[in-house]
Amino acid sequence: MSRKKPELTVVASDETAPAQTQLDGESSRDIGDVHYKKPQQYIGNFQVPHAYEVWGDGLYAVLAPSPDDPALPGLKETPSSMRRANLKLVCHEPLWIQRFGTVLDSGEQLAELAFKDAFTDDVRALWVGRDQIASKIAITKLAARGVPITEANCLAVMHYLDAALHMNGGRLEIVNVLTRTGAHTLPNGIGWLVGQRWIGPHDTQVAPDPRGATDLNPGFTVSGLEEEWFQKFRQIASVGPHARWLIYSSFAPPLLRLVDQRTFVVHHWGPSGSGKTALAKFAQSAWGDPNILTMSFNRTEKSFVETFSHVDDVPVLFDELQSSNKDDILKILYLLCLEQGRGRATTAGGLQRRISGWHTVVRMTGEEPVIGRDGQVDLGGVTNRTIQIGTSVLSSHAALDLHQWLGRRHFGWGAMRFLGRLAEVMALPDGQGQQLIVERFQALQEAVRRRLASLPTQHARLSQLTVVALAEYLANRWFFGADPELAFEGAVSDAVAVATTLADEEQQMPVAEQALQLFRDHYVAHRHLWFDLNNEAEADVIRANKHRQLFGVVSEVEVWLVQHEANTLLRKAGYPPRRVWSDLRASGALVLPPSAKGTFATPRRHGQFYSKVYVILSDHLIGA
């Protein structure tokens, strides 16, 4: 990137000062009876090490003083032939350190190198790790980024940068370097890095780490007119509850961590021309360029992990799902919903800390459903974190009009305003801001729960419905100054409308399959209540009958469910237990001896453990 060329300052001391060998750590030499002290060169706040000079045509090591040449080194100057006789060229372009940084995620120390581009003569800057400038192999690789380094001069450049690092400690500013797009908690509060923009405490010195950039990062930007985008947003929101809920879901990701909720999927499916792609891209335009921020399933699992190691608290969009095969969909959605973080490789080949997870709303569109009786895949334990809407929300004419509007490139304004207001709330002292957010979430959740009393099967998705309701409530307040009570009621009503649609679409799914999905989700969310006999430590606990709480026991062939715990979970979700066990037996999933009558439980023993349990074949439950 191009930067304003820094000004050069040279501080010269009195050249006739009494002779001495050292003054305050600055170089000095006796020239006959007159003491010569080399003028100290600065580039901005950077102090050039004593044994070096930075000129417009390169970096030089000083072999001997040049008292007869009074010229001061500068980025717009070149040394005279007389001066060159006492200099040795280190590299053919000026090179210095602009700032120091610390990577917030890992504590890695960085230096921002500044140098002239050999092709354009512009000043460029590049963040590098200290390990990258401490190894001949690693530092030579920086040549590909434009740094004036070769195999021939790499050792000399390393010595120069080492001296520069130690001389400028405490002199140059130190900034927090952020690797991930998303939320970051700093000593003075929480904020969000979105692309190149920091939204948070204004007294925080932060910079994005370009080494963490993915193919999504350039999309997080603003374009066009702010009011034009909000005018279109208001127009789309007036279409109906499903359109509103779908576009407001785009603002849910940054709220997930604040209300302790997890990643979930929103899949909008329907025939071609039903407006699903136009609506999804408009929702994504709140964050930036929707074309760049739309992802494809045509990538490796490693690529997905790497992307979400650097992008957090923002929505992601997968368009036209039918172009991918079923195995890819299953694997990727499991990966995203279970928030499976991995280690990240640094440019120098080291491994940074493991990413514990991410928070996002995965938006998908397609011509077919992904769950349910007609779904492409069985999502198992993440089914209850998948909200699938098969309702057409835009006419073909309205969809075409929205596509044309998107071509005018008004985008990025929604997230900027939403996060700006959220940052103001979170800046309240003593955690009051997050407490207000959580209290509003809890109030909305209870209101939605009461309205869903007649739809108990949707209680498993209550948290996902509510976090979008919270996003809708806040956005209406912050974007349009809506009355609090009206905004609250509108958010609840839209969540209930979506839940009613979900219930209608899922009525055809067999009760037994719905119950199995409920158990799978419990296994994922409450793994500590399940013991795996394939794990020696967990098997020892069951064998000794020393468990404190137990929901299920897993083996290669069977899964044992504790009767009371399983029936309690079924009743809370609105399923009649006897009907569930009867249907599971009819489907062949429930294991019972031929002589069993009037009961659905059967005895199982493992060491000192002995109990009557519901026995389900592993392939139907955990292995699904």
C-alpha cells in the first residue's frame, strides 16, 4: 500500500565539541585534534542506527566518517562520490522500521517495515514477524513482497534490522495488530475489526494484520451512498415477516458471543426466480460487497478452516447449494456449526495458537431443502441449529429490480452503523452494556417462548429465533429510531411467523426422526453427560458406576439412554415419549428382545453399572 512519504529529520551536534570516545550512546570519533560526531538521522520517529545511513537510492553501512562532506542523508538525496568512498551499499532501496506491533491473538511481536517500491518509487509498508527477520531463509522470502533483500545481502540486512530494533525500542509506537476480522476484547473495551476499519474504543491503536487476510477480506468495505442503502433496506423490510427476518439475520453474528449463543444455519430454498439469491445478497450487502462475500462449497475442508480462522462475528453466504454434492454439504455444515477451530500456520512456518471457535450465521440458498424428509442430507446433531425457510418472499419482478439495484454498488453501511451503536452500548462502564443486551435477549426469548406454546417442537430453535429477534429489535431502534415497544413486538411477531412456517414445513417428518435429531443435538451440546465405552477413561467411570450425571452411554453398536433423562427431554420438546419409543421400535432403531411386551426399556450391564435403558442402534443415532 502507498503511504505519505515520511519527512526526514537530521539532528547534528556541535562538531567542535571536546574530544571524547562516547557521548550518550551516540557514535563519535577523534579526527586529529577535532572531535567529529556523526549527525543522527531520523525518518519520522525512527532513529537510524549509528553505523548506517538511509539515502534515496538505498541503505548504506558507514565504513568511515566523512567530515569533509557536510551533506545530510535524506530519502530525496543521493550520496556524493566522496561520501560513497566511505559507505558500503547494503540494499538498493531505502529500508526502515515504521512501527512495532503485537498480535492480539498470539502475542507475536511484529515490526512494520517501510521501503521504496522498486517499480513505482512509492513508499510501501509490510508487517513482518520478528522470526521472519531473524532467519536468512525467512527474510529472503520477503523479496517476493517487494522488500529489497537478496541472498547476497540478507545477512547484512539482518544485522541492520537487529540494530534498528534495539535502538528504537520505546521510541516507535506499538499497536495492537489484529489477525481476525470480527470482535476483539482489548484492555479498554470490545471492538470490531471489519476489513480495514476498526469500530470500537477510539483511544485504541490497532492495525489489521495482512498476513491474516483471506479472499473475503477485500469485500468488507463501503461503497455508494449510505442513505440510499438504508432506503432500500426499509423498502425490503416492508415486504413481510419472512423477508424482514431473513435480512435482519445478517446482524445476528456479532450478538452471538454477547448472549452466549452458537453458530447456526439459515437456509432459504425455493424455485428459480423466487428472489432468494437477490434477498440473500442484499442482506450480505450490509457488510460490504456481496459478490466478494458470497462463498462457494467448491473448496477443501482445510480452506474452510483457514477462512474461519481469520473471519469471525460476520455472516457468510453460500449461494445456489444444489451445485454441491451431499457429502460436501454435510461435512462443511458440521464443520461450521460445531465451530471446529484448527491451528494456523505463520508465514515463517510456525504454528500459532489453536482457534477455539467462531461465531457466524451461515446463510444458504438453493432450490432444494437440506433437512427434513425431502432434504439432501441428514445434519444429525446440528439439525436444531438449522432454520430452513421454503417461502417465496419476492416476486420475480421485485427480485430482478433488487438485482439491478445491487449493481449500483451501495453496500457496507448497515454493519458500520449497527456495530457503531453496539460499540457505544458495550462501552458503558462495569459491564452495563452487555448486561443490557443480555436482559433484552432474555425478555425477547421469554416472549417468543410464550407465543410458541402451541408449537413445542420449535422450542429447540428458540435461541436462534430469539437472537435474530434481538438483531431486528436493535436495528429498528438504531437505524430508524423505532419506538421500543413497537420494535419489541415486531421482532417477536416476526420470530413467531418464521417458527410457524418451520412447524408447517416439518409436519411431514416422522416423529421418530425428529426425536433422534433431538437426541443427537443433546449429544453435541451436552457431551459431558454422555460416556463413550470406546474411551478407556470414560469406560472406567461407567464400569465403576461412579458417574455423577448420566444421559447416555455410547458403544460401537448401541447407545443406551437413561429412561428418566430421555423422557424428560422428549416432554420438554413436546414429544409424547410412548409414541416416540413405539415409532422407533417400528423403524428398527430401538433394540428390544422378541419377548418384550408393554415396555420399551431393556437391561444393560457394564461392570458395576446395571440399569434398564432405552437401547438404540448407534448407526441410527451417533453414526447418522
